[in-house]
Amino acid sequence: NAGKSTLLAFVSAAKPKIADYPFTTLHPQLGVVRAGGSSFVLSDIPGLIEGASEGHGLGTRFLGHIERCAVLLHLIDSSSEDVVKSYRVIRKELKAYSPLLAKKPEVVALNKIDVVTPKELAKKLADFKKRLKITPVLISGATGKNVDATMKRLLTVSQKERARGKARPVPGVKGESW
């Protein structure tokens, strides 16, 4: 319930199902994002749970979709109790499914920053940085705060991967990659 569908709807013309409960997304949703004078395809996949690499939940059924992506946007609900644990669970599942998948470039974002107090957000951000040595971007898919900059960052990373020959093209869409 990290707000993936809300973000996709905000940045594209996609109309994913959005609801206030976990696992609303049952099938991957795609949207074309325009950023920095270019565009890319953003995919919202169903949420992963612990054990996904072993087939729990929707498990391996959707992990294969992620392999086609040039860059991963790892969205974490900033209102969750332990954002570091939320991050580690998904990273563990990616690595268990495919060590190559776990090596893909990623942008880490704490989403829903509009639903936590500034003090609480600062504490979670400091803890995240201290424990993981990663500075996540702070965004709100609902209000749009910092979303444009994050989409430009995804585009930049995607373009670098494409230039290195690491991104797989989307069939039938010239010049686009996931």
C-alpha cells in the first residue's frame, strides 16, 4: 500500500484502480511519463510480500515483469512503522528471485510524505540514511510534491542504461524502455 497506483495516475494518463487497502493492483499497469523533454514507460506492478520469490502472494508471477525495467523505483510508504524493514524485505525478494535483478539501478523513494508529520519524517529519513547508507527521495504521489524531479531522475537513469545497452526495449514502441 505504498501508493504506486496513485503515483502512476499522477504522472501519466493511466487509470489504475486506486483504493485504500493493500494489494489493490492485481495486474501490471503501464503509463507513459513525459519528463525532461522525453518520455518513458512507468510500470506499476502488484506489491511484493515476504516470500514472493518462492511464490507467496502473486510472487514470481510478476517478478518477471521487473526484469524488463531499466531502473526500479522502490516506493516505500513513509507512514509504515519501519521503513528500513520495508525496504529490506523487497530487496531480499529481488535478490532471491534473481541476483541480476537485484543489481538493477534503483531510485528509492519514501512516498506519502503528506501523511506523516515533518518531525516523524525527519526521524525516519535519518534512520534510513544511517542504517542503509541510502538517501531516499521524499515524494507525495497524491500531492505531487517532488514527483517531477523524481521522474526526471528515473528518465536520466533509464537513458544511461539504454546508452550502456542494459535496457530492453518495449516491443512495438520505438525508443522506449521500461
